[in-house]
Amino acid sequence: MNSRPTPAGRDRSEVAGPAPAAASTGEVPRLVVMTAMEEEAVALRGLLERPVERMVGRVGITSGTLGGAEVSLVATGIGKVAAAAAATTAILVLQPALLTVVGLAGSLSAGAPPGTLVVATDAVQHDFDLRPLMERRGELPQIGAVSLAAHAPAVEVLEGCCRSALGCSDVGISDDEPPGEGSFRRGSFEDGSFGAGPFGAGSVIRGRVLSGDQIVADEAVKAELAGEFVNARCVDMETAAVAQVAEGHATPWCAVRLVSDFADESFDVADVLGYCADVGAALMATAVSRFATQWRTGWREMVGAPNGRP
């Protein structure tokens, strides 16, 4: 869902992920997982061992052990400002080696119907527009780029964990269809029959995540976004804001978004939240749990080298 409810080359169009922050000597560094809504976080919070909750300002943080790693679950709240504030708090207070954003999103591509896990390659603020001061929609003046790249080694591992969680060995649905074209398989989403596996057939793809301070529920707006931003697979309200804060603090980031709706006039908040409660939250928690297990033993490979920086 575009959120709602309970509150490698480098050019001027893309900025590579930051060089990773130094990790704690002799210890596995903390992994921070960020969600906007309680509905997205509840299953993951239930998996944390020895959880300890605290508030830092308006930011809720639950810390515990997951997959043998120290993990902090940060409740950002909905929207870019809330997400940026929470990301800043998380970086300054928790000093994580990696930020991982998890949650629902709306589809922007025929290759990403509901049930798809989109592992972010990069993120763009689609509603940030300083033209004619800047050349392009979404271009960030402090950075001189439109998109911010996720940390490639972490993306690789996260994608594998998503595939493992979903039980799929290949993409399942073509990732090559032009954004905004083709027909979605509405029936398989609406009747809940995704296919084999504990969470259904679904699919896992990589792609660009767009973020903005609006719920996209209009076919015309969706088509405009898909046409404007190449390789845009889904739209949410937080990822790109977290990415900008992470870039500013030289903290690597990655993200996975579960597509929950078509980002058009068929959007229904009750249906989306029901899907999250029935399937989505557990699927995301399973993927993150497997990622935490991989983090415990392989964090150096994930964040131990710069991501495409000169």
C-alpha cells in the first residue's frame, strides 16, 4: 500500500549507496528495520526475543534478538517527514550498520501485481520538484541526483531471503513488461489464491521504489509516474526519505516492499489492511527473520565494502 492507517555507474541521475559506517569491533553490529504502520510491524515484533520497548521523542523503538542478531524495529509513522525524522533518530541513537525499510506499496508495473515483493534497487521522491531551479523532477539539490541507490551487497542477500520466504525459485512474473502497461491478474489477489507455498506463489523482483506524501489511487497519476520514472515498480510514502537521510549520514540502506494494491481507483483501505493482517505481515516478518540470520554471519560481506563509490 502507498501507506495509510495506524499511525553502478554514478551519474547525475543516481547516487550510489554510501560507504558503510564502521562496525563494532568483534561484535555483530545492530540491524535496524523500519516500518511505517503497526499493521506492518506486528508479526515481526512478535518474533523478537527479549524485546525491550522505548520511545525517543515520537519514535517507537523495539530492540531484541532475531536470528541470533541484535535487531531494532523502528516505527517511523506514515509519510516522508515522519520517516526522515525516525531515520535520523535511529542513526544517531542506535548507530546501525544498515537500515532496512519494510512495508506495503502500490503497484506501478504490470510486472509487479499484488503479492509481489519488490526489492529496491534505488528510490526516488516523485513529488519533489524544484524545476526550473533543477533540471528534473525528483532531483535533490544537495546531492545533484534524482535517485539514491540501495546498498548492492545487502540487496543481493535481501532478495535471496525474500525468495526463500516466499518459496519461489525464480521470478514467476516477467520483470520486462513496460511499466504501466499490460493487465494485472486481479482475480488471484482478490480471491486470495496465490498458488503453492505458505504465502502463495507471488514473485520477487528488483526495481525502483517511488515515494511521495500521497496515497496513489488514481490510474492517471499512476500512469504518469510509471512513464516519468523508468523501472519504477511500486510507490510508497517513506523509502526515498529514509534513503536520503541514510545517504547524508553515510549509512547503507536496503528496502523491500510488498505490493498490496493496484494504486488505482480499486484501492480499498480495508482490503489492503486485511491482506496485510492475513498474509503480508507474516510474509515480511519471515523474510526479515531470514535476513537477520544472514546478517549475523555475513554482515561483513553485506556492508564491509563501499557500494560503487569512487
